[in-house]
Amino acid sequence: MDRLSEINLGLYRIFAEPWVRASATEPTAEGLRVLHPNRLRFELFSDRNPFMSAIKPMAEEVRANRKPVSADNPLLAMEKQASSWITSALESWGEMRDSMTEAFFLTTYGSALLQAMVGVGAPGDQPPHRIERDLVHEAAAAELRLGLDQKFEEGGIEEAILRALIYVRRPEGGFDERGYRMLKALRETRKSNERLSLPQFREMLNEQLQLLLLDEERAIAALPKLLQTDAAETSAALDAVRQLAGARGPLNAESERRLARVEKLFGAKPTKSRKGNG
């Protein structure tokens, strides 16, 4: 919020900046630079540290006698497993951190009390409508459509799954947070070293949703172009679509019809009945 940022900047310049300038002398600044964690860790393990003097000859000895381990070495398997665990843990922590940050931001800056205190949010305070904003918006929308127009037939099996699943679930009230969680579960079925990063996954999801909003019929008709792979992988992809489509309970009649169409496009026979799947 620009208004809140301006208020905070004004308060800082009045009350805090004079004290910060008075205390931030060059010697203290140099001390903080030297003790910065990103600098200090290199200093501690450099040749300037006398306790590291024995490391250099040991490192040269290891370098001179280095030999690759065999593929069936149990320590190598443990290393790969530990690396996979660390990767999964860091990704989970990153997702949890992002969710907490987003929730904190929305709770704080979306507060009606805070918006009223800084003088924003009230209908009477909204800036007047300007034709220039409409022109900018229309230009941006046209540029977006032009970029998307070339992506209907681009992608692979993951894009096909996302596009098909969004298409099937759209008649049931749009694509909400529960639908997003289902798609995240799809992402997590991949091996950690083959899995898209969360920003990449969100970008792919948004792109497929925009394609369906732009031209639903064209987007779905292009599904076979995305399925240029072997029959086993296509069958597994269709199983994933069926499972995730029914994860929130039985489908309504329109979603059933859409799923049957998706099954044909994936080259499979539609199932006779899915009522009661969960």
C-alpha cells in the first residue's frame, strides 16, 4: 500500500533517521561489515585463521588420492537419500513460509481498521476514473492475448493434465483454493529432482487457466497435441485427472460430460459411472 509506505517513511525520517545517522559512524559500519555472517563464515575458514593451517595439507593429500566410489556403495545411496530428504524439507519449509507470509500480509494490510487509519479504502476516497487507465488496461490485455494465442498447442503431459482438470471442474463454481491444493498434490507425486519448483508450477497453472478463459473450445481441442508420448504415460495422466477430478466428491452432470470428453481426447474409453467416487 503506497499510502501506508509514505506514512511509515515520514515517521522514520522524523523520529528515527536522526538517531540512526548519529550512531552509524564509519568504525561501527566497518565492524558490522566484518561481522556480517556472509563475510564472517569465509573468514573463519580462510588461511587467515591459524586454526585452519592443518587443513590445507590434508586437503592436498585427499585431492591427490581421490577415487570415485562404486555405484553400489551404500554411503553413496545414503548420500542420495539424504539429499532427497533435505530437498523435500526445504521445499516444504519454503511453501509453509510463503503461506505464513501471505496470510500475515493479507491480515495486516487488508484490515479495514488499518485502511481507515491511513485514509484509504473508503469509496469516497477512491481516485476519479480516468480514460488513460482504460487504455493502458486494454493494451495490456491485448498483449496478453497475443502471447497466449501461440501457446494453445505448446507444452507436454503436465500441461495437458492441468488443462483437462481445470476444464472438468470449472462448471462447479470456478477454481478455488481446494482445487489449487488438488493440483499441488499432483505436483508432489513427481520425484523431488523432477518436480517443478512452486513458482514454475504456479506460472504453468495460471497459463493453462488463462488459455481456457481465452478460448475454452480451442484449448481443449488442442489436448491431443500435448499428449505426444507413449500410451502408458498417457494412461497414467488420465488416471491422475480422474482421481483429482473426483477428489472433492461426485461430479455434477456437466462435469461428468466434460470428463467423458477429456477421456476421448486422451484416447481412452470413458468409464461407465463415477458416482460416489471421492
